[in-house]
Amino acid sequence: MAGTLIVPVVDEGLGNSAYLVDLADGRALAIDAPRDLRAVRATAARHGLTVAFAADTHLHADFLSGAPQLAADDGAQILASASGRRAFTHTRLADGDEVDLGGLRLRAWATPGHTAEHLAYLLLDGQQPLGVFTGGSLLVGAAARTDLSGPEQTGPLARSQYASVHRLLTLPDVTPVYPTHGAGSFCSAPPGADRTTTIGREKAANPLLAAVDEDTFVAALLAWPGSFPGYFLRLPEQNRRGPAVVAGAPALAPLTAGQVRALQHDGGHVIDVRPARDYAAGHVPGSLAIPLRDAFATWLGWLADPAAPLAIVAGPGQDLEEVAWQALKIGYENLAGTLAGGMPAWQAGGLPTAVTRVLAPAQADPATVIDVRQASEYAGGHLPGARNIELGALRGQAAAVRGRPVVTMCGHGERAATAASVLERAGHTAVAIMTGGPPDWAEATGRSLDVA
């Protein structure tokens, strides 16, 4: 079936791609669809398709699967690894099993490594491979991390990843490769715009494939991954049990200022999703600033207690449905509601309001700067004397910087605002946010950045 339409559906915030395969009869196969199905459904509708099959390559750590929702809403047949022991109805596939898609066939290949039960899927027209969906095995210029199942499994899974990658390399060089994880994913993919590739291109350009033997491959693979959000350790089991089906579009109930204050007093979290400058100009004391953008879910999952009720503080015109879906796709179900009327309502109630200083790049003393970007970003260029504490680790190290002025900095200002809120929640009172990032500071001061 030459010319089969395969459409990527990219989640820029998580750095992942789902895929829709047009089966040429009004039906579609969805690969690694997330619980937030809005983009998948819009893409399917645009092409006149209904999802009939929903396949997962592995028990995802970074998002909840949308396969159970597709089964409930559309009657989709769920396809997944038999060894994943999923606790809901699905077609259990082992190595070499095939599913008739109505002309095309889908063949499961066991490709353990990123996870122990990982499958890749070959899309076949007769014996011709039209593409391979590699999940977290072979990526563009990389292979996914193997340290999400505990330290005792990291090394053995890295060796399994070596075997799986080299199995995939037996496919013809022209075979298109459709990974799930791409640039921006904490499951590990290097920077780059390309989200799909070919077997031949990876043979020629993937640095991991230059390894002369298994030991060299494993050493290179284990040297790559940086930190990852703690929720990655929870979601595989939630995906194994099966995410709850969501009935309709999620809505956030309106809360009075008094209700928000009571929720916070009882251990709930106030999440301020406004832009960084709006947060800095006045916010609920003790709130956690996570500006609403593509990466909102990542930082919510990294920093907020999943069991605590969440009250959202938003600005005029912000999309509360987007907030709710981003929370739900990573398993944050306890959404208490949103502060009705926003900060003006809080202030009108005579409740205390906190303010955080904002500094232009030229105003920041590098000796006071905490750079909260990832270690790899910091190594690429940072202010001389600035200290690197990744945002995800800042709460655990907040006591080490207490008692002296601190300026938080990232690449643009969003993570810096989040960092300032983390420090303020830990009791710091002399915190400021620097706008912009290292290039802005260098331009404003005429000074050079340090590298590595």
C-alpha cells in the first residue's frame, strides 16, 4: 500500500511524538497516544479517520497512555506487550506476533532496553516494511535511557538496548524510523529539529552506533542521561493498571479566596500559572509559580505533590482547560479548582500578597546567581561565578543557600520564576528573578560567558 499516510502528532512540552497511520478505509492506527487526546483527535478528524487500533510501545514513564480512553470512546483495540502485564483488556503481543490491520500488518518486535517489556512495531505491506515505530529504542541520533527501572536494572537494560538497536539495524537502510521520544524528552534524546529518521541515516550518523562493541555502547549510553522528574517512577505502574477514563472536557471549579487559603493551610498546593512578571508583581505567599506553557506538565510533575489538592491561580484569558489536561496527562487528578477573579479577588479580600524583585540582566551580580538550567545547558555557557543547581534539585538544596541574597536565572525567565517560588516556600526572603539568560547578560554587560 504505497504512499500510506503516517502523521506525527508532536507534544512539544514532553518532547514526544504519537503517530496516526491511515489504514485507507476511514480507520487509523494510533501509536503511543497520550491521555490528552485533543491533538490526536483533531488530526484524525482533519483526515477523516476514526482510531480503530491503539498500540503502546512500552509502559510510559513520562505520560499516561490514551489507549484506554480510545478503547472506551472509539472502541479501539489496544495492542501492547504481553510481558507488560497490563491489568485491562488488550491484545497481548509477543515477539513476532502480527495484527491484521485490513491490508497492512503490524508485527511486534521485542526490543527491551528503555524498558524491559518494550516492543517496536513494523508496519508491513506484504513483506515490505513501510516503517518501524521504535518508541524508546532507536531514536534520532540516540537511544533512550535505561535507568527508569532502578539502579540494579540500569546496566542489564543498557546491554539489552544494545541488542535491540542492532536488531533494528537489520532492517533495510531506507526504512523510515518513527521514534516516540525526541528532542526535549527527559527519556533522553539530543537536541535537534528532526523527529523521524531512517535506518540508513542512523547507521551513518548516530554516535552510539559508532561504538566498536557492546561495552563501549553501554558506557556511552550510560554517560548521557541527566536528571529526570520523580513522577517518571510512578507512571509506569499507573499505565500498567490503566489510567481512569476521563468523562468529557475537564473543568476547574471556581474557588473563593477563603477556600484557596484554607486549602493551602490544609496542605494543598497553590499553583500560579501566570507569566513570570505577573507572578513577581504579586502572588499568594507560598504559591508555586509554574507559568503555563508547553513544558507546564513537566515542572508540575517534578515539583508538586501528586496527592495534594491543587488550586490554580491564572490570569485573564489563560486557558484553564489546557492547565487541566496537562495535569491529567501526567496523573495529577486532584484538581480542586481555580481562584475565581484571580489575584485581584485575593487582594480585594485583604489577604497578604507577596512580591518578588525582577532584575534586568545587567543588574545581576553573577556571584549571587543560581543558574537552574540542566547541567548540559549550564556547561554550554554560563555567567562567571554562577552556581548551577538544577530546578528539579533546588528544593532539596534550598537550605544550602539560605541567609544570603540569591538571583535565580534560566534561559528566559520561566524556570527562574519557578525557582524563586521554590526558595520562597523554603523560607528565603532575599530572592530576585533575572529576566533572560546567559546571552542576554553577556550582551548587556559586554562580558564573556564561561563554558563547561
